[in-house]
Amino acid sequence: MNIYINGRFRSHKMTGVQRVAHEITSRLTDNARICQPQRKLRGWRGHLWEQTVLPRQSRDGILWSPCASGPVNGVRQVVTFHDLFPVDSPHWYKPAYASWHGFIMRNLALSASRIIAVSEYTKRRLIERFSVDPSKITVIHNGVDSKFFSTSHAAVSGARAALQLPPGKYLLSVGSLEPRKNLKRLMAAWENVAAELPSDVWLVVSGSCDENVYKNAGLKEWPARVFLTGHVPDEHLPGLYAGSLGFVYPSLAEGFGLPPLEAMACGVPVLTSDATALPEVCSSAALYFDPTNTDDLSRTIKRLVDNKDLQRKLSILGRERAACFNWERAAEQTLHVLRTIASAAH
């Protein structure tokens, strides 16, 4: 039986979920056919294609939908769920987005032949929210690209120049400028602690926000010694990570949490929130804080900046932890699930 991949994600910007879909899909092209719109379709046009054209294109096989969005009727389908945030926390999103994706997620969770969850946390949420049979869910962790493990000095200086970073040292925070990423609280914590840090230490914040999807993060003014890069091209991400003093990830919720692992692969000490899937992914290789407690975040930032031994320890532990996550293994496990369902459908 043929294996098809829902390639609608190729019409979207390369953010976290799309990056995961791209990494695994690129390793499955010898075993599966990618179905995608002939031109980029976003919004309702993309959803219409997904619900009408895609089922016809994949009717003689198994369809893998890698971004928790796919046909809700009449398709043998494996669906990858990254999180359930449009259902769990709809207030983070535009109402129309939360409503539609909540509907899609509910239907796919119940109708899919098999579900892939990117973490044990996401698996638990599927069981708790939709009463999905646990035996229907396979957990397959994301990977880390090998380019993050071998970042050169040239890549660091190239990223600094291209992004026009301020001189001196910097802590880095990477993520879209949306409510879930908790940047408003990070700014409050930075404002509290910045005066206690060396005057040449900055906070660099990278990311953009899709205003058609998310409500804004509620930020109107930025504290002193905060630098915004905007969207960072892929070629400069490793250098941006590797040049930082530490990586701060204050997210309120993650279905997996790829940026902390990418920072770890670069040998950068990671400070991350103790919420949702992040402890599962980062294990004992990160320094944790309560993402709802501004003072705790301030203390954790100061602790890292002040402690060279802690920086070295977390750098070593982080590289070891990041090495446990591999895109080739994730692709192999995904293909195994697809082949198992395809064989059963004969």
C-alpha cells in the first residue's frame, strides 16, 4: 500500500512544527509520496485543499499528516500531534484559529488510525483531553540537526555581524513573539536583574509573530540592554546560539521544546521553565525556574551569569543530552509506524 505525506506545511513559514515536518519528510522521500498544493495556499484555501483535494490524492494508501491537521473524513491516516494548545489554551490564539484547530484536533485524535506524539507529555494530554486509547499512540521524540554540534568561530562572528548584535556578551532567548513564550515576564525579570549584572551583558531576543494566528505578547516597551533580532535565517541560528553566554527559555508550555536542545548541542548553558514537556526533554542538563514567578527567573539568570563553574557543567551536560536526539532515528521510527499501519490495511 502506498504511503503519502500531507505536504501542506510547505505553504507555511518555517517555524517549529514545520521544521519538524521538513526534517522527517526529507528523510522519507524514498518511501513516500508528498502531496502538496500546486501553489502556496494559506488560511481557508489551504484548509479547503486539505479537506477536499488531499483525500482524493491519497485514497489508495496511508496518509501521514505531520502537523496535527488533516482530512477529517474518509482517509486512513497517521497524525503527528505536537501539542494541544489550541484546545488547552485557546486564549493564546486568534478566536477563529483556536476554534478551527480545536475542531480538527478533536476529530483527528478520534479518527486517526494511529497517532504519533512528540513527547510523553503530549501523549498524556491526548489521553486526558480526548480519552484516546494509549495503545493507539506512539511517542517519537524530535531530533537535533548535526550542524548545531560543530559550530565554528566563523559562524559566531558571521551571525553577530549579519544580525548587527550589540558588542559584549549576551544571553539569548529564541521563540516567536506570542503569549505562550512568556516574553512579557522575561522582560520584567530582566528589568529586575540587569543592574546586578555586568554592564556589557545584553539580552538578545529572536523571533517574529504571525498576527493571523496569535494574539500579541502584550509588550509595548523594551527594557534597557535588550536587543531584538527579528526573524533569524537558518544559516545564522547555530552561530547565534553558540555566541551566547546562556540560553533562556521561559515558555509557559511546550509540546517538546526544540530550541533548548539546539542550544545544548552548541554547548550553551540552558535555563528553561519547569513546565509541560521541557523537563522530559532537557532532563538534568538544564537549570530550571518557575515560568510564572518573575523573581525566580531573575534569580536563575543571575545565578548562571555569576557562576563560571555552573556554565561549564551545563555546557558539558547539555551536549551529552542533545546527542540523545536524532532526526534519522525519528524518521526511521515514523516510517515503521506508517509501514505497520499500511500492512494492517491490506
